[in-house]
Amino acid sequence: MLNFLWLFLALALVVKSADYSIRYAARLALSLKLSKYVVGFTIVAAISALPEALIAVSSSLQGIPSFGLGTLLGSNVADLSVVFALVVLIAGRSLKVESEILKNRLYYTIVLAAPLLLGLNGYYSRAEGASLIAIGLFFYFFVFKRNRRDKNSQAPKTNLLAAAKNLSLLILSVAALLAGAYLTVKFATASAIILGISPILIALLVGLGTCLPELSFSIKAAKKSHENLALGDILGTVITDATIVVGILALIKPFAFDQRIIFITGLFMLFAIILLLYFMKTGNVLTKQESLLLLLFYLMFVLAEFTIGGSAGCFAW
């Protein structure tokens, strides 16, 4: 019982500190007068990805990289289904999608397919890790180049005192994230061992919990009619997790894992982006009805994890 209490507190620390990280990073980024989509996709998304990224890195350093991989891919499935659905449902209106974003839809699918193809043999080498990082960084550059600076931005200029304050608070928030990530892995795996539960079930819950920062940020952005900030944040976080963070894990130490992680969680991630982009393309909006279908898709994912992944004990200890 005590392990679960500490797990809850550690995860709460991750979520709360990530929320503050997003807030202060966004304030710094908006002063640069970049387009809202670029701000969301690059700087805000990089901060949003920190919870699952730090958990994944911590798990690798503790000798259980499969836990980190499951958390990353599971978090992506949640981002592409539950998070988008809740943003629409809580905001109370359809989410508008600019045609410029939809022009890149094929590239999103290709990039998310890369870690699946490289992981089909159940092993990530350092060369494959470097390839994933290169793919992620190239896609960042591609999006940045295709989305020009926002010349009509009305964002106020940031004075040096305000910039220094936001930067200091951002550093403190990231430090808290690092501590929370380490503690989350420690108490999550301890709880799984005590209960004799497959770590895939614990990873599923942790992965869902780490989506809360981008969920809260995107809901606030959508309510203020900043749809591009919300879209950029979620999609950028997913790309970062699937390429750069997985690549970092492999660079730290090449690792083997059960191939069912790819065939279950990974394929659901790929199907989720295809389904999401299809919904977005219909009328350039994501409607409430489509959001409900995304929630149903996530329930199917959870059922698959429990019946196939959970009973199979996919993660190596």
C-alpha cells in the first residue's frame, strides 16, 4: 500500500512539474513570434515529452528499458486518441485543423512507422537509435521550415527580467521532473513485483498519466481558440517520443525486448495516427462524434493490452 502511495505522489510530481514546464516554456517561445503551430510542435512539445522521456531514460539506467519503451508507445496511443478526444469534448466544440497541417499527414505516418520497422526483430542497436534521432530532428527541421514565422503575432516583447524569471522557473520545473521520473519508475516496478502483475499494466497507467500535461495545455489552448498550439503540442510530443526518445534509450544502451510490444502497442500507435488524420481530413475539423470514436479506439487498445500483452508478460525484468 505504501508503494502505491509513493507511486501516486511521484506521478503527481511528474505531472505538476511538467505543467509548470510547459507554462514557462510557452511564455518564452511566444515572445519569439513564431507561428503557433511551430511553437507547439517544437518548444512546447519538447517540454511536454519530458515526463515520459525522463521515465524512459530512468528505466533504462535502472536496467529495465522495456518499461520505458512501453511507457513511450502507450503514452503516444493515449495522446493520439484520448487526449485529442478530451480536448474536443471539454472545449465544447470541434477542433479546427489548418490545411497546411494536413498536407504533412503522410509524413507523420511514415515517421511513426520508423521505430516499428526498426524494432521488428525485438532489438534496438546504437546505429538504429542514432537513425531514429536523426529522423526526429530532420522532421522537426522540416516542420519548422514549412511553417513560417507569425508576422501578425501580437505577443508582447519579453523584458530581460521576465525572461530570466521564466528561465529560472523552467529549470526548477525540469529538475522536479527528473526527480519525479526516477521515483515513478522505482515505485511502479516495485508495486508490480509485489502484486505479481506484468509491468505492461503498470506502464499503461503511467503512460496515460504522463499525457496529463499536454492534455491540460491543449484544453486551455483550444478554449482560447489557439487550435494550432494544441495540435502542435500533441503531435510534436508523439513524434519526439517515438523517434528521439526511443533513439536515446538505444544510444544509452542497446536493448532487447519482447516483439509483442511492437505488434500490440506499436501497431495501435500507427493505427491511431492514421485514424486521427483521416478524421481531421473530413471537413478540416475533429468533431465530437469522431472524438467518441477515438475514445472507443483507446478502450480497444486497453482491452488488447490486458488480454494479450498483460497475460503474456511482455516486459523482461
